[in-house]
Amino acid sequence: MTATPDQLAHRIGAPRLDIDPFSDDFLNNPYPYHEEIREAGPVVWLSPYGIWAVGRHEHVRAGLNDWQNFISSAGVGLANFRTEKPFRPPSLILEADPPQHTRSRTVLARILSPKMMQQVRDAFAEQAELLIDRLVEKGEIDAVKELAEVYPLKVFPDALGLADEGRENLLLYGNMVFNAFGPRNHIFQEAVTRYEPVREWIMNKCQREELRPGGFGDLIYQAADAGEITYDEAPMLVRSFLSAGVDTTVNGLGNAIFCLANHPEQYDKLVATPALARAAFEEALRYESSVQTFFRTVNQSLEFAGVSMQENDKVLFFLAAANRDPRQWKDPEVFDIERRPVGHMAFGSGIHGCVGQVVARLEGELILDALARKVKRIELIGQPVRRLNNTLRALDSLPVRFIPH
Ligand code: OVV
């Protein structure tokens, strides 16, 4: 009889923890568990799922940069696409290895380029200005429902070239996609139930006729016209924009405002120096990473940080744990907008590092800059409510008062 992976781990003496990283308890407050995983060793075995977990910055970065050994084409969630049916047809960029990944990435990286950001910046800035003015007028608001969800749902689909109608469906889609990287637990089941009615709408929006000429979506089809990708690949790459472009920035903004509301002395620094907006958003990404984890799959047996891993083993890389690793950061539990956290893992690392990070940073900068110039103080006026997600650090509600200058 062959040993199960669990017995093998026992035999080689890797630390084993009986932690479920997708339980309500873990997701409500992951940080004590992150510490436990980091302190147990560079690689630990999580018995409940029979997976490896990596929480130290050095090893998260090393693993993510080794795309030949830690592959993505077998899925970047718990499911192994070599043996299990993917929840949806695999993404041509996220769930792909070179050379497929390279072709997809080249097209999306050109569309989401710094040069393109210069072109959309004025439109994004105008919307940030309008929105914050409207919210200051209101005074008491839900910073998730009325700000963090509203802004990305306006500016990003505008840039993609999507019509206004039904955009809130993108939130249900993102929520489902990020839950699907975890197990089929109750959180996933609820997300699928809510997503099911909008499935057709989402798939329809990937078609060329639905995308304004010249927008990011149409530019993907233009790459197909030029022969860089096929016409079958184009709607799938639009789907990647719809999957990864909204819920991530919604929570990036929500988490950033949560951090600033909880650290008024840091918000005071931002008000005194609005030019810190970009740095403040970056520190919020380190401190409360919207995307907490991604899996990889071991391509062939190897040694990693002194541990033997077998072909097809799943490895869970904790971006958010790396971002608070005391081996990497001085006082990692301190939220400091002047820290300039270069090398944080919130956008991942290596060839799969977030291709949309220039968009995310633009949105974060513009919203925090408008806040700093228009809002003197942010007061928490109610209990923030979490939205549990198998992958995202997410809020459902953040009741605040904006006190104007
Ligand atoms: C980074 C990311 C998250 C979710 C979905 C996708 C990418 C995709 O390519 O579909």
C-alpha cells in the first residue's frame, strides 16, 4: 500500500497543523492563524485538506517566482484540474502556464499599461471628485455600499466599455470566482446560489457587440484582429477583466478606508499631506490584503525549504501572512502610511503578478487623495460587518461619518 500524502508529511517530519484556513473563524480574523503558520516553519502541512501552507515572506516570494515547479495550469485554488473538473473553463491567464500565459499576458499588459492609465486618469479623477463631494454632502454613509462598491463599478466598466445596466452583477461574479478557489463549503455554496441568476448576463458581456469600440474590452478583440490571440480566446480574456477587476479593488478601497478610520492619527497625516495617498493605499494593501491567498500545484517532486513535496501536491501561499512577517517588516502590526512597503505580496509576485495593479493603484490614489482634500475626519459610527470569502478580505458594511474641512 502506498502512503497517503498525510503519512508522508508525518514521515519527513514537517510541522502539521490542524487549521482550516476556510473556516468562518479563520476568515473572521486570520492574523493569529497566519502567525501560527509562519512560526511553525517555512512550510507546514494542513491536515484538514492535505495541503502545504507557506506563510513567510521569503518563501511566498520564492514559491510564486518558481512558476516551472509551482504551476498554475492545474488551478490556483484547492481543486486540482488534473484530476477534478474546474468550476468554470480555466482562465487563459490566471490558470495557465507559459507559453499560453505569455500570449494572454502580453495582450492584457499592453491594455493595462502605464501609458493607458495616463489616458484614463482624468476620467477616473473626475468620478472620484464627484463621488466624494456627494458623500461629504450626505455626511453619514456606508463606506462599502456607497463608496468602495460604487467607484470601481463606475470607472472600471466605463473603461472596459460596458453599458450601465446590470453592473452590480459583477460583484456577484467576483464574489463567486474568489470563493471558488477554496473548498465547496457553505460560503462557496451561498455565493454560487447568488451568482446563478446572473450567469448568462456575465457571459453575454464578454461578446464584442457588448463592448464600446476603443474600450479595454474592444482592445482585446483588436488583438484578435491582429492575429495575436484567437477569436475564441478574446471573450475569455474579457472574462478575466470581469472576474478580477472589480471585487479586488472594491475590497482594496474598503480595506483602506477601514484602516484609516481605525487609525485616525494616520488619517491626519494623509490630510496634512495628500501626496501620501498612493503610499497610504499601498500600506493598506500590505496591512489588509484584498487577495489573501493563492494556490499552486507541484509539477514534479521537489524539495522546498527542506521539505519533500510530491507531484500534484497543492501549496497554499499566504500573501497576507507574508505581508505581516516580522522577518521582513519592522513592526508589521503597525499601520503606517509612511512605511512605503516595497516588496509586499498583495499583488503576488513573478510572472503571474497582478496585471491590473496600475488600475488598482490609480483608483486607490484618486479616492484617498479626494478624501484627504475634502474630509477632515472619518468617524466610525457603527460596527463594521465582514463578508466572509474563501480568498478575499472583504467588508459588507462600514458605517462612517465624513466630517468636511
Ligand atoms: C487574478 C484573477 C482572479 C480571478 C480571476 C482571474 C484572475 C481570471 O483571469 O479569470
